[in-house]
Amino acid sequence: MTSAEKRIRDVFADAGCTGWLHARRVDTPVGDAGDIAVGADDVVVLASVYKLPLLVALCRAFESGELSPTATVRVNPADCTPGPTGVSTFRDPVVLSWRDLALSMMTVSDNAAADLVLGRVGLESVERSLSDLGLTSTRIIGGTADAHRSLVIDAHAHTTAEAFAALADNDEAWTVSAYDPSYASATTPREMTSLLDAIWTGRAVPGAQGEFVRQVMSAQIWQHRIRSGFPHSGVDVAGKTGTIGAIRNEVAVVTFPGEIPVAVAVFTRAARTDPVLPVVDAAIGHVARIAVTELRSGRVA
């Protein structure tokens, strides 16, 4: 175990969570530049990080001409997958392009937008994109609505709100499929940094559509996880978070001016199920900073 990996494990332990991490320089063979790995090949729950491979599949459809990014869809909030952000919170029906739905899906983690995109693109297209990129341990089994239905059943609840309230009760020992990578959409930290590398080098999506993917990731509004480890205006953090119950994740590319970008993937499961756990969010930023700092300097001690 390297000194950086030990420090990362200590941060996870101090935050009261189990954690997994992988970090690597973009467009550099891992064997040449080194990497940082803490359980990097363990299978972990994606949560809303699944929206990133979904975006790749959508933008591949844009690139191939199968779907126009400016084609529109009418969205009725009353028919949408519920969520704390995005179109499901609107009061009135709205017409949006597929490109703007993707923007909402990524920047504010819009559950309803993601399910609409998945319904249009289809699971087979997502699976094909993952296969083309050699991500054999990553699988998407459905969207947010599917995850919510499973959660309602597992929590013996009548509504999604009841299920999440039950899940947040630390006096109950819940075993739910949303926490089990055998039953939920899943990946490994190493495969997520491989996906980030493919996005940043244009292998995942070429040309203008690839640039769109990178731009919307840079526009994500959440500052409390990986971004918190890099509170500098000159540093770009382009990522996607994922949260459900005790699961808190983020994958991102961190770019310092004039330096090779570093891809980092952090996945956690907390001992507690409180809806808000700032100590775990901060730990994600802390471990990302440790890993990125080691790879910026070229030291893997």
C-alpha cells in the first residue's frame, strides 16, 4: 500500500464510510504515469453516476444522426419521475430539446430528464456504448424510476417519499437492492476513470458532441464533493455525482492550468443513512485531492 492510499483509507474511516477510489492521468498509460487505487476493481453502485454513460450513448446518437439534438419533446411534470431538481419540480408542461434535457440531466442531476433520455435512447444503446469502450464490468439495469420502484418494495412502503423516509431511519437495518451492486446499476472505480479518459480523448464521443459532453460536465452545479477539494478558481472540475441513501459518489476530471488532466472516481457507502452527511461529502473531496496531488507531481510513493 502506498502512503497516499493509506491516507485515503484513513480519511474514509474517519468519515464513517467505506470508500473506493481510482485516479489516473488522462491520455497517459497507467503503467507509465502510475495510478492511485483503493478497491479500484471492486464492483460498486453507480446511483446517478449512471447518467454519464447514458449521456455518452445519447451523444453518440446525436453524432450518428440517429437523433437530432434540437428535436423537441413535450414534458408534463405530472407524468415525470420525481426528484428534488429539474423538470419534475415544474408547475406546467414544457417543451425542451433532447440536448437541453441532457443538460438538465447532468448539471442538476435531473431524474425525470434522465428517464426521458433513457426511454428514447434505450438500454441496448447504452450497453453497446459500454461494450465498445471495453467497460465489461459496468452495467445499467434501468433508470431512476426503476430504482425507486425497487426501493418502495424493499422498504415495504407505498410511495417513494415513504421509502426514502424509512431508509433515512438509522434505527433500522435496511437491506435494499439499491445498495447491492449485484442488483443495482454498477461499475468499478477503474472503469469509470477509463470512461472519463475516453471522454476527454474523444474516443467515447468524437467532435462537437464530445465537446458538449465535456462542457456539461464542467457545468455541474454541485460543489460539495470533489470540487470541495479544489477551491481554486483556476481549476476545472468536470464531474457527475450520484446519491441514494447511504451511497454518495462522484466521478470527475480535474484540470489545473497547463497540466495534464487527472480522472478520479470516488464511491462511498456511509455507516449512517442521514439524508445529509457533510462529513462524507467532504471526505470525497479530501481523498480526491490526495490522489490528484500525487498524480500531478508524478509521485506514487
